[in-house]
Amino acid sequence: MTLPNPELLLPEMAAALEQHLSSHSISDPRFIGIHTGGVWVAQTLMELRGKHEPLGILDVSFYRDDFTQNGLHPQVRPSALPFEIEGQHLVLIDDVLMSGRTIRAALNELFDYGRPATVSLVCLLDLNARELPIRPDVVGATLSLAPDQRVKLLGPAPLALELQSLASAN
């Protein structure tokens, strides 16, 4: 399987995001990237928009509902939200949407900080393997992988996608 090039997807995503924000009359969104790949994607999208506002960063490790099964990631970092959440239009950005559990965790964390006016979801890849009813508003590409395959975003620059096999990871 040939994976798409993120550097080619991101300009298209930036244009789709502008259209999405415009169609919802959102003029001053707050960008939040999910650590780590979502932050890289968010930074690139903000650069492509020519905007220089602060970027929020979420580490959702403590909010995941599966960390008791998978263990806590050894490099948990605090989230950094340099702006109010209450009443804001948020653009939540992740690199790969798979089960939807990371996005659910991110929403839970965000609502602990306040009640946003809206949350738009942007994902570089949708792996079409959701366990929860979560869909991106803007997506770079949709892929279907074999059950033993995963995709990892490498970065921060240049961004590249790597296909991984769970069988060889064990």
C-alpha cells in the first residue's frame, strides 16, 4: 500500500478548513493540536493560513478510557491551553483518526476547561476503523488498513507517514 504524502494533503486540507470555517461563520477560531502528531499538523495548517495566533496543545493520556489496558504512555506531558475555552470556536486537530477514543478523550478534557461554542475536527488521516460515532469535518485522506496495520506520522519536518505492522512490532 502506498501512503499519501502529508505535504501534498495539507494545502488541500487548509483550503477545506477555510471553506468549513466560512460556511459556519467562524472568523476567529482557536487551534488545538493533540500531542504529538496533531500538533505538527496544526502548526502546518496555521502556517498555511498565514495566521500567528497561539496554539493549544492537548495530551489526552489521563483522559483515555483504555490506558488501563494499554498502559500509560511513559512521556505524559501537561496540556497547554493559552486561551479561554468557554464560548470559543475550537478547531481540534489530530494526525490519525482510528477508533475515535483519542478524540473522545480530547473532548472530555476540553469540557473540563469550559464549554466551547463549537468544536470542528480536522484529521490528516481517517483509518475508517471507528469504535465511536466520531467523524472529522476536514480530512486529508481516508484509508482502510488490515487489522494488523497502523499508520504513524513522522515529523515534525518534513512530515511523512509510515505503515507499521503490529506483528513485527511485538
